[in-house]
Amino acid sequence: MDTIISYSGGSLPCAIGIVRLSGDDAWDIFDKIFTTKNVKEPKKMLYGAALSCDNKVIDRCLAVLFTEKSYTGEKMAEIYCHGSKAVVEELLKAGQQAGARLAIAGEYTKRAFLNGKLDLTSAEAVGDLIHAESLSQAKAAINQLDGGIYNKIIRIYNGVTGLLAHFYAVCDYTDEDIEEWEYEKAVELLTLAQEEINKLHSTFDKGSIIAGGLPCAIIGRPNAGKSSLLNRILGFERAIVTDEEGTTRDTVEGTVNLGGTVLRLVDTAGIREGTSKAEVMGIERSIETAKRARLVICVIDGSNPVTTDDYRSINVAKNAETSILVINKSDRGIRMTDTFGFEKVFYISAETGDGVDELVAYLESLVDYDENETLITNARQAGLLQKAAEAFYDAEISARMGQTADAFLLDAERGLAYLGEIIGKNPTVDVVDEIFSKFCVGK
Ligand SMILES: Nc1nc2c(ncn2[C@@H]2O[C@H](COP(=O)(O)OP(=O)(O)OP(=O)(O)O)[C@@H](O)[C@H]2O)c(=O)[nH]1
Ligand SMILES: [Mg+2]
């Protein structure tokens, strides 16, 4: 492969920058832009000087060479120069003059994939890890990078590949001594494949929360203390709080990293019979926000009797996927004894902070993540898993009904292609390989 060069460090200027080279000529090009008195051997830190296009020393720094066992599966070199714009630009220029070309975004990881160092799910995990904002996101990405998803999918993929190879071998090579083909066995295997795919797919629910954060709406009647609660959880005055009803007219968002998981809180306009055009529109927006949220926090002023507006909010909350009741203003004394059928109820004071820790601990617990858990965090993978399960279901039905081989094959191959798309494998090639290696056709 041709040799690529790029700056791979943080935004400049910074203390240390990294210039990377990868490709057949990486070491030769490195020789022209880095000089050292050390013996140039791989995996050893070299101390020396980075050189400009006209062979002048522009930095004194460190570098490392890698053999084809590198990240990309090619010869590589990394120069840890000072993170100065001038130094980095000159090094990139010198590298290009010596025969490298500038890498395009993601090209190192693409090469790692093409050279079989990473499967597609692991390659995607690299991007997720780089963009992780919370500890849970990073943990889920490293699990995926280490093959968590790949290992689960490849087992199913290999199972179905073997099944199809067997089918073709029986049909096409009748003289060979091959185990008899039975549709019952195919049904068994395809049922198991669907079960495993569905199990993996079901982790997307939690995975999407880990990846994108937990969308959480705070609703309630005006003056219940919604904005006060938002500010209390965020730890700063994000929303305006006044003692006038209808202070918040639009949604106000705030993001907080709770115990390693991102919570996307949305404070909303107090729900009541609207008084002005803007307020009515704001209230409609509150109801929409509650519908889209994964969790609705319904806030009630517990120091006052319940009102019809409280019931409006309670009804909206009850229609949500998950909702909890927060009875606020406990510092004024709670008069509210009813819990309106909510399973989870918290008594707090957004003003003094009393009881808020318990509420926050509960929110954290909703997205507890154990690093050994493999989660589907990306919609592409989830979509393909679903399609694969559907295709295997169709194949299973065809096999059960003893329909023509064509119908069964078409669906099973379609399912395999979807799985292949997730991990970056080509089922046509793999089925043929399997026919030859396992069934020794042609010997
Ligand atoms: N004593 C006491 N007062 C509170 C508490 N929470 C909020 N308040 C007060 O209640 C009033 C309304 O608070 P907000 O947070 O603005 O209420 P809201 O639900 O956002 O109201 P709207 O934006 O109008 O819908 C303010 O005067 C707050 O200081 C609490 O726990 N105890
Ligand atoms: Mg408000």
C-alpha cells in the first residue's frame, strides 16, 4: 500500500503532537524526516531530531517504529514532536516530499480493517471510543473493540455458513461422502440463530441510552419547581426560576454526567390551561417532549393541595415509557399523602437539596453498566440484526414447510449477508471456502 502521513494528536498548539506514517515505505520516509544516533529498531523509543524539507533540525523529540504487527497491519512510524503548528506542518510537508501522501479521515483504521487487524464492529468502536463523553460510553466501546459484538455474531455467522456449505455440497457433489442433509437440523440451527440475534438486538435499548444519553423530561404544573430541580441536578443556574407561574415558556436542556452515564434533562413549560398563545405552544412542546423522553419526572408541589393542573401532568407522565413522581417543597412540610399510583416516588426539596441525592442515585441506577456487558450501541448494527433475524425466520419457515430449496437458500443467504455487513465479511466467499475446507470437495 502507498504510504500515508497525518497529524494524529489533539488540537494545536499542545505539549506533544503525534505525526504518523503507515505503508510500505513508512520506514524509508521516516529515515528522511527523523534522524537519530540510536539504532533504528522497531518498538524502541528513539530520541532524535525531526527534519524540515530542507533537512534542517526543526524539533528534538521521540519516535517509534512498528513492524507489520502494527495497528494498521503495515509498517508504521510515529513521531512524538512538540505540538507546535509550525513543526507539525513542516513535518507533514517533509513527509510528503519524501513520498507519503496525506491520509484521509479514518484511513488508518480502514487499513487495519482491510488488513484483518480489526473487524468492522471493532473499527466502529474506535470512533465511539474517541468520541466517548462518559465512562459508560468508553467501557461499551472498549468491550466492542475487544470483540464483544464480533465474537457473538461470528458464532452465528459461522453456524449458518456451515449450514449453507453443507447444503451446496450435498446438491453439487453427489459422489462425495457427505453427511445427509436434513431440513429439521436446518430449522433447529436457524431457530437458535434467531434467538441469539434477538438477544443481542435487545441490548440496543440500553446501548442506545449509553451511547446517546438518557433523554429525561421534567414536567409538572407551573411553579411546581421543575426549573429549580433542573438547576439542582445540573449544579448551576441553567433555567430561570421565579415565583411567577409560567416562568418557563420553552424547553430548556441540560446535560449531566451521572456515574458515568449522560443524562439529557429537558425542563419544560408548566402544564395548565394556557393563557397566551406562546404559553399554549410551550405546553404543547412540553407534552411532545414527554412523549419522546425515555423517562418522565413528574414534579408536584407537595406543600399545597393537588390541583387539576397537577392531574394534567400526571396523565401525561402515565403515558410515558417510564415515569416517576417527585413531590417537591418538602422544606415547607408535605401535605400530599397520595402517590397517584406511581411506583417510584421521591420526596425532595429542590430549594435545600434534601432528598435530591436519592433521586440522582435512582437516575444513575437506570443505566448501570457493567463493562463485561456487550451492548449494541449503534443503529446500523441494530437495523442489520433485525433484518438478519427476519430473513432467518423466513428461511426457517421455508425449511419447515419443505418448500423449494431456492426459497430457503435465498432467505438464509440474505440473513447471512446482513450479518456479514455488520462484521465486514463476505458470505459468498466464506460459504465457498467452507465447502472446500470442510467437505474436502476436490481434495
Ligand atoms: N420552599 C421551596 N420553594 C421552592 C422549591 N422548589 C422551587 N421553589 C420555588 O417555587 C417557585 C417556582 O419554582 P420554579 O423552579 O420556577 O418552578 P417551575 O415548575 O419551573 O415553574 P414554571 O416555569 O412556571 O412552570 C420559585 O419561587 C422557587 O424558588 C422548594 O423545594 N421549596
Ligand atoms: Mg420553570
